[in-house]
Amino acid sequence: MESAAAAVRGALKKAAREQTTTSWVRLEQQLGSALPHTTLADRLQVLTVVDQDTPANQALLSSLVAA
């Protein structure tokens, strides 16, 4: 999960720089094999890891993932 979270973190930082949102489908297309097929529970776990080091005064990167 750590490697998937690192890949997702990078993609979400790119989306933040571009001032856009993304979706899991787009993340899967963008990241290819770096993001294995995931269940909803897996996705939540990945986003939790992505956001765990976010300072309290900054927005969570997971907020860029549209449902």
C-alpha cells in the first residue's frame, strides 16, 4: 500500500498544481501498474496514508479525488 500511496500522492500533488480534481479511473489510467486494482476499502486506506503527513493547516490531497 505504501508504494501505491506514494504514486497517488504524486498524482494528487500534480492535480493540485493544475488546480483540478481527479477520479480513481483517471488515477488508474495515469499510474498504470503503480496503482494495482483496488477495492473501496483499499482506496480508503491508500488515501489515509496519502494524507497522514499533511500539516493541520493544509488541505488534504484526498479532497481532490471526485466520487
